[in-house]
Amino acid sequence: MRLIITALALAAVAFSQEAAPQKPLRERLLERALKGDTEAQYDLGKNYETGRIGLKKDLVQAEHWYHMAADQGDPFAQAGLAILYQFGKGVKVDLVEACMWYTLASNGSKGGDHESIADMLDDVTKLMTPDQIAEARKRAREWKPKK
């Protein structure tokens, strides 16, 4: 009997926690992002880029949040940032910067993600001069993650 009462009490606590209203996803992401969570920073960047989860499309904010995560070494944010620079989405087109971020993202990714990013890196280098490629590779070698 005592076991049944304990189980019912635990179920009631769990139910009350589930029934409690939660903050919207964007608020929870922002809280985590401000604490340095790179996954949340990347997610905010992606959602600002696309205008999802109730956020207005804002490429300046997208670049900001991608940069926050990319600076800490997140390869998905690095690739997202590279795309912004390659296509001039919210920033001036900068193929050297795009190539640098694709290089870093490629170095930090594995499997199918690595192959996709490597393909994007190949695509951007086809648009660049040898001097631009050399500069991008130099920047990638000198880059250090920030914590």
C-alpha cells in the first residue's frame, strides 16, 4: 500500500511539472545562448535566418548568433556563417571569410556533415583567386576558439 501511495505521489508531482506553463522555445534558447551554450546560439542564428519559432527574420541577429557559436568552434555555426558571407546574406559578400569558415567547419565535422561542408568549400574556392584561397587558409590556420 505504501508503495502505491509513493507511486501516486510521484506521478502527481510529475504531472504538475508537466502541466506548469513553460517559457516559449525562443526564450529558453536565448537564456541558454546568453550562458554560452553553442547549440542554443547556433539554433538562434538558424531561426533568425529563416524567421522561425516566432522570431522575425533578421540576418543581422543571425550573423551575431552564428558568430558567437562559430567563435567557440561549433562547425555547424561556422558553416552557417560561411554561407552568409558567401551569398551576402545580411553581410557584405566576402569569399575569403566564407572560405575560412568553411575550412574550419570542414576540419571540425565528420561523416556526411563533413562531406557536405567540404563540397561547399570546394564550390566557394572555384570562385576565388589563388591569393584569396591562400589568405583564407592562413586565417583558418591562425584562428583560435574563444571560450
